[in-house]
Amino acid sequence: MIRINIFLVGVYLATAPDAEAIKLEAAMVKAWEIYVQLTEKRIEAELNSTSGFLRTDFLPPGEASRITRIINSGRAYIEKMNTRTADGREVSAPDAMIHHWFGSIFIPKIQSETLLNWVKDYDQHYRYFKEVEDSKLLSHDGDRFDIFLRFVRKKVVTVHYNTNHTAIYRHHRDGFESSRSFTTRIAEVQNAGTASEMEKPVGDDSGFLWRLNSYWRFKQQGDGVVVECESISLSRSIPFGLGWLIKGFVESVPRESLENTLVSIRDGVAK
């Protein structure tokens, strides 16, 4: 049964762009913007709080302790999140899905300044991150970095993207740093690596990745650094009637991407 489901998922992903094309519409973008604004409001309040800094500082003690035990054991912690409106309603994006994941990892035997210098070396990201085929720092002005990243995501099918990002870093106090990054352009690449390689029209493609924001926190803790990240992305919705088949698969891609990024940072710094 598992093999059959994987085969059906592969058939859907391989044929979806042609069989059921979907464009990025204004209503999807509006829902995305509302979700991001609500999330950023909560993150900003936490960063400016005098009672904590990491997201785990604002969780119930039992939950925070469980996460701390996991990352102190050398593993990455990953959790699905969902930002709601002030009255508890979900933010629904018509014909689209908003994926929100939180991850944390502990990187031992390093100072936060050294770690941040490594992270900011964008020209070398293709060497350390398995989903990055090419990387380049386009411009740098103080704490603002404009970056090009060529992504590849592989799961049943392989999809390539040319993406532009802006990353903005903030120093809060010694050992406490944060950053916010957001895509300014995502273009899916057709026939990648061949003579006929070309970009599909932005927002008129397979719809697997339309937006991507990342919110990072770095806290010096003893001889290491706790790294937290909230990743929010926007993709096309699942066609009616196929949720039972591919919902878990579609949601697993951003989850695995975040986990791979955190582990790549830890392992890359060690190398």
C-alpha cells in the first residue's frame, strides 16, 4: 500500500502542472500577507520582551524542557505551527497552503559571532546546504544582505528554483542575535541543467513554492549556541479529493527542508 501511494503521489506531482495549472492569485497573496503580519507581531513582541528571547522561553515549562532535552541530545527538534487571528480564527488562503514550521538545534563548542560569520558567508552556501545548488551574495549594506540561491528539492520528483532573498540581522545584546529573511523572487526552472533550461513565469508554475520567509534566533548558551528558526512558505493547494493521498507528503517537504537546514548548519560549522 505504501508503494502504491508513493507511485500515485509521483504521478500527481509529475502531471499536476499540466493537468491542473494554477496561478498565484491576489487573494492568496493577501492571505499570506495577513498570516506573515500576525506571525511577525508575535515574534517581535518576544524579541523585545525582558522575560525571554527564544521561542521556547515563552512555552509552558514542561514543553520547553522537553525541547531542551532533545536538542541537548544532539538532535534537531521540529514542530508544526499555526498562527491564528486575535479571535482564534485560522488564516485561510484560497486554493493555497501556508506551511509554518518551527525548528531548534544546539551547536556545541562555538561562539555566536563565529557562527553568524559562517552563516553570512552566502557565497559558500552551496557547499554546505544539500538543497542549494548555487549561491551568491548580490549586495551587502550593514546588516542587510541580498542573496541569490539556486534551490533543488527532491522527493519523488525534482524541482529547481532560482530565488532571490533579503536577510536582515539584528544584534540585541551580547550573545543574542536574530535575523529575518524573505524571498523577493522565486522562479521555477524548467529542464534544469540542459541546453533548453528556462524559467517558468513567476507565479504561473507548478505552485510547489511561491513564498518563503525564515525567522532566526541565536542565543549563546555556555560553550555553544541555541539556534531557532520559524519557516513559513506558500504553495498551491491540494486538489479536491486527493487530500487523503498527498496531504502528508506535501506538508513533509517544508518540514524536511527546515530540518536539513538546521542539521547542515551544525555539521557545516563543525567541518
